[in-house]
Amino acid sequence: MKIVILGAGAVGSTLASLLSQENDLVVVDHNSSELHRLEEEADIKTLLGGASYPNILVNAGIQEADMVVAVTGSDETNIVSCMIAKVLNKSIKTIARVREISYLKGKTKEAMDSGEIPVDIHISPEQLITEHIQGLIEIPGSLQVMEFGQGKLNLVAVRAVEGGPMIGHEIGDLKKHMPKIDSRVAAIFRKGESITPLGSTVIEANDEVFFISKKGEASKVVNEMRKKEEPYKNIIIAGGGKIGARLAKRIEDNHRVKIIESSNERAKRLSEKLESSIVLEGNVCDKNLLYDENVENTDVFAAVTNDDEANVMSCLLAKEMGAHKTVALINNPAYVDLVQTKGIDIAIAPSQITIGTFLAEIEGKDVVRVHSLRKGAAEAIEAIAQESKTGKPSSIGKELGEISLPEGVTIGALIRDNKGMIAHDHVHLRENDHVILFLTDKSAIKQVKETFAPK
């Protein structure tokens, strides 16, 4: 596939690195140093210039391209680039990152959905990040929460902790511990290395365990891997921008929410927009303010300002003062591992949250959803099982336990007739089943697609 990526920022660079092995790529940006870095690190073709300029798009090969992905720092540039791309190549698929909420509602959204504004797929990072943090709040003790089947199933990552009921026990004992809960361990990472989960695999403290369960049952599985945590109630959100405002709005009905915002004007708007959340005007790193607001009794302190330094420092301060869990938004992916070992419980890189949505669109109609995991090294996907149209061997009708899968690939669950089912070896695969798979090696996705949707 020939793909033109517009923008060499965190998302554009990550996408280019992930896709460069199996696709013909060109990355366009006006920043020569970013392009040079991509050329050096991943041997990717680049082009210096404005992403929305017709002559630059022509030079990038837009007229022969199958897809254009516009992820520059400007919504307007991304939208205009897609419009120009469609003029130059009517059959091209256009995907744009769009941050501004006003573009995603009312007549503008209708125009995008209808094709009047020729953006085939628009992706909102702020919405994805908000949903991600909400999942962490709703499932105490989780490291990452992903949805499949429109929310019917959850894939959850949890760090196993000494004292958890399952520590020192085999995975097969999970059913004995929770006879009424159906779940499946999809992968285990121990000391950074993946372990294929078998019924006889013993869970150890510090294992990173990925499991899949039906929505609403994930917390019970998490509590088997660590000491039980009560539902989170008291939440402080540091930063009242797009993410902070959305998060407060989504959780204020079931949580006691305080939101700290430095801008007087924005704080006033938030107080008018939010119903039960308390809006505080002040500096998120103000120790006296945090003390006055009883940060020591806070279940989750989520720092989501646009300033990485403010997010890190406010989380470190809140943790030192007694906050139970701290979550920091870190725009520079290189800092994520560094800060997570220094007193911040969960560091979130927006590019890693966003990337899976782009990958799902790029993989085609047989893949409904992709979640990029562990900095892109692993993936969880939702693929649609199809009969072969060319006489190739098909997996349809086979028991799941009989299906030959690449090493490091496990089936976690199925979506059938709009219902979620945990995968068991004796279940027969049917056409149009949505298969939830975990890939510890993302390069196996091509073989997985051939297994479930042979061309």
C-alpha cells in the first residue's frame, strides 16, 4: 500500500516507523530536522514542504497513493490537506487528526460524515485520551483498559502485586477463585519478556498480566492479581483544557471531582459548564492549594495540562503529599518510562493512545479495532472471520483450539451476534465472528489476517 503521512511529529513518526516495513511510505513535513531523524532511524522517504500545498502533495505521489494520513499540529492544515488530496486523487482514503471540538459536532461533523468535507475518517486524540483515563478510574488497580465490541469486552493490563490471591498460583486456578466470572489471560510479561500463558503458568509478583473479561467484571479479576482496591471516589484533575473538561464531565455523576485551572477565564467557563465538579483557580503545582484541598485523601490525581513539566511536578508533589494514584499526561514519549519509575503511577503518551485507531483504518475492513501496546511492540486486534473467496484453507468451522496461530498470538474472546464471549478451545469459529487477539509480536498481524480472512 502507498501511504502519504503528513506531519512528522510524535504520531506521524510512530506511524511511519510501524508501517515502513510493509508499505510504500512518504512523510511530509516543514521541519527538516524531524525528517532527517526519520531518514536516519527508519530509512523512510521524506519530503520537505507544506502539507497542504498541491505541488508538495503531487511530489509526494498523492495521485498514486492509496491513503493519506494528516497528523500535522494544525486541524485546519489536516482538513485542507485531505480536501486537496481528494481533488488530486478521487479514490484516495483520507484520515485526519482533528482536535478542536467544534469541528466534531453540528453541521461540520455532518459534512464530514456525508463526504461534503472529504475527510473519510477523523480521529480526536482528546476524546481517546479522556476515555483511556476514565477506564483507569473505573477499574481500580489497572494499568491500561481497552474496549472491544463497542464496549462489551475489556482487555485490561494489571501489575501483579505480592499479597494478591493469585500470586503463586497457576492461571488455571483463576476459575476456582471466581467460579461465576468468565475471563481469559491473554499474555504475561515478566521482566520485560513475554510468556505464553498456559493453564499451568504460575503468576508471580511484578508480572504484567493482560486479561480479557466482560464489561463490568474486570475489577474482580484485577483484585485477584493484587490487594483489593475500593472503587475510586475522590478525583483531582490538574488542568481544565479539552481533556480535563471532558474527563470531569464524564465522571462527575459518580465521583467527587475537583478540577484545578490557572486561567481565570477558563475556570469561569468550566464552572458554568460542569454540574457537580468543584472548579479551583490556581497553579497545579501549588503545594498550599493541594494541602487545602486534602490531596492526601485523593484516590486519583490526574495531571492533563499541556505542559509536561507541570504534569510531572504536580504528580510528584501530590504523591509525596499522600495521593493514592497519580496519572500524568506526557507528550514526549521518550520521558514515559523515565517518570514511571520516579513516583508517577501511570504516564500516558498521547501518541501511543492515538496510534491504534490509525492502525485499524490502515489494516482495512477485516480489522475493526487495533490497540497498540507496550510502546508499539505488541498489539490487540479485533478481526472479522471470513470464508476464503479463493479456495484457500479457512478457519471457519474449526474449534478455536485447532486453529494454528503464529507464536505469541492468543485468542482472547469473540463477539458473536452482538454479544461478547470469552474464548475457550472447544468453541467453533463462525463466519462474521469478531475475534479478539493478542499479539506479542505485531509483525504477526499479516499472518493473523490470512488465518481469519484469507484473500
